[in-house]
Amino acid sequence: MGLLRTLFGFGRKPAKKKSRRKAKRVGGGFVPSDVGGSAASIVLADIDGAGGDKITEHLASVFSAISDVAVFRRSQTIKLNTKAPLFNALQEAARTGSEWLRDDEADLLVWGGTVDLGTAVELRFLPVGAAEGANSTFGPLDHLTLPIPLPRDLDKLILVSAMGSLLPVHRGARKKLAAVLEGEMKDLEKVWDSPPHLEPPHLASCLTCYGNVCLSLWRVGVKKYLDKGLKAYQEAVKTIDKSDDLLLWALAQNHFAGGLQMKATQDADPNALAAAAAAYREVADALGRDNYPNEYALALINMAMVLYKIGNKETTPARLKESAQAFEEALAAFDPELNPGRWAEAMNGYGTVMLSLAERASGPELAAKAVDAFKKALDVRKKELVPLLWAQTANNLGAACFALAKRQPSKELVSDAQKYFSGASEIYKAAGNQKRVIVIEKNLQRVKQLARGA
């Protein structure tokens, strides 16, 4: 408990179409962002379960207290499908919630339901774009679990969790939202000088959400919060027993590993990367493929990406081979229909590892595997749907085709390399990413030289 005493420290938006809005405004100071108004807009769904109305009213008052956040209440609940695996149920809920956000042209949905026979409530935060793969610090498994009645001292934690989930992916006044969030975090530190007693699962949930908010602030440039976030995750991992709540433990451990990757970036610390890989491996081993196949696969994917970062800087291929094996195990366990975007990301990562290994080998086999992986990823990453992700993989595929053509001469491969490099360059030009365009154009010239020499 000692940690708690020290921790709790592009363009114009379209006008709101009232004819489409299904939620009713309950507070906040909303003015369209292009004229200097609110930092964000929140839709609050009715909390599911006995006593949900009372909890919803309380949450509305919590969010409405912030003048720079517009709050709208939607008189509908999202019910988790208890007959489906949790991950599947959450994906289904995210699709529903995303439709609501589009209807109300809002930034964030707060939803949840009572659990444990009505003695606690689970609150979840869905930022706009999450169902389409927006990279929030809060993932689909994240939740804030609090006892009922809600401790008033935790109102600030509810508020910052909502704002922190939105901050990294916010398309509006992000600097303004970050400033508002920082102010609330300072107030929260004062509140937690004398923290209320919480059961271990509730405490671990609070610590994990607090850690997430810290890392959200770090991601937008507020560097001082990284160490606080790491400490919160560590305390959460210690608080929860794996045998009591394996998923909650794994969630905190996953976030801790993600924080270590940020520390490695900030401090150029290779030891932090190695520790992150070990943490992800511990999660995968604890979950197991049979009991939690998708969560197991996600942990392995995260580990594989870290091992790739390490291995790409080493002279021996050992770490890269470990990364490739982890990707293969993950892709064998992961259901691509459940989360095709994440599957395509993993397949793109696998191709990147195979391409790195191919550069250290003379034969064509590894380069051929890279080509195959990138093509599979492009089956999901459609140019018309996700142009920048398509360009990322198309650029990689161009490089893989070029690498294979040098080992296994083929006019078709050379032609494909030119096609994919050119396509990626066009997308990046349109996006204004001139640095990436320069690199791709240099590679394209190398392909043309190969074609002339063929």
C-alpha cells in the first residue's frame, strides 16, 4: 500500500447531427473544437445489472464536473455475451460501442455492468476507432473494477481512466486533453494520501488503470509518468495471485512489459527489452494455448516483436530465430476471424523477421517465406480500407520480392517488387511522409537496376 500513498501523483470536426444523436447531453462545456471549446466528448451508456441506474447517475455527475469535456448519456446498455469466450464477447461489445460512437459523433464510450452478485461494478472505456485497431493504452481486456457503493475517493480515478484511454488516439484537441488530464492526476495524488481499503482484485484493477493513464501521458510527451506507471504495474502484479485471477494478473504483467519497452526506447536500455520479452513469455506460459488460445497468442506476438528488436541489433541470428518461432506458435493458435487486424499485424511482423533472417542467408527459402507472409497480410490490409497499413506491408513485400529475385532470378518477382514499392510510395506521398518516400524511391531504383541487368 506504500506505493499508493506516493503514486496518486487534422482538421475541422464535423458539426453534430442532432437528428442522428441517440444520447442526451447531461453536462460538460461542449463547443466544437475548431472554435476552441471542449477537449473531448464522452458517451455514457447505462450500467447493466441491478442498481445500474444509480451507478450511471453517479458516473454522469463525475464526468459532468469537467467543463472541458462534453458528456452525453445513452439510455442503453451493452451486455457481455456470457456464453462466448471473454475475448470474443468483448470484440462483439466493441463493435456495438463503435456504432454508437459513430451515431453520436463522440470520442469515447464508457460502459460496464455489475459483477460478483451486485457487489462490484466493472467499467470499460472504448475510444473511437478501437474496434478498427486504434492503438489506445487501454486494450479490450482492460477494466476498472470498484466495490458498490462506489467509494467517492475513487471518482478521480474513474475520470482519469476515461480520459487516459482516449488520449493517445484522440483526433481532436489532444494537447488540451493532456493538460486537463495532468491537472486531474495532480488532484488524484492528494486524494490517495489516505487510500481506502480495497479487495486485491479491485486494487489490482485500480493500479493497472492508473498505470495505463501514466503511460498514455508518456506517449504524448509527458515523460515523468513512465516510472510511476511501471511502479503501478509492478504493484498490481504483486497484489493479485495468479491462481485467483489469472487474466487480471496477465493483464498487469502485459502492461508492465509494454512499459519496459517504452523505457528501453527512452533510455536506450537493452536490458529493459530483454526483461520485456521475459515478462511476455511468463504471461504466455501461464495462460497456455489450451485455456486461453487468443490471449496466449497475443502474448507470444508481443514477445516476438520484442525479440525482433533485440535480434536485429545482434550479429548472430539466435534471437531472430526465437522471434520467428514465437510468431509461428502464435499464428497457429490465433483465430484470424476473431481479430483479423491483429492477425494481419502479426503476419506482417512474421514476414519482417523472415526477411531479416533471409538477409543473413544465401538461399531463397527464407525470402520466399517472407513473400508469402506479406501477401497473406495484404489479404486483410486492403488498400481501400487501411491505406497506410497497406503501404507498410506493400513496402515490405516489395523488399521481400527484391530479396528473393536476387537469389532466385525471376522477371515476375522484379515486376512485383516495382509494383509494390511504387504503390507504397504513392500512399506515403499522399500522407506527406517524405522521409519514407525517399527511402522507398532509393529501393525502387535498385530494383530497376536489377531489371536492366536481368
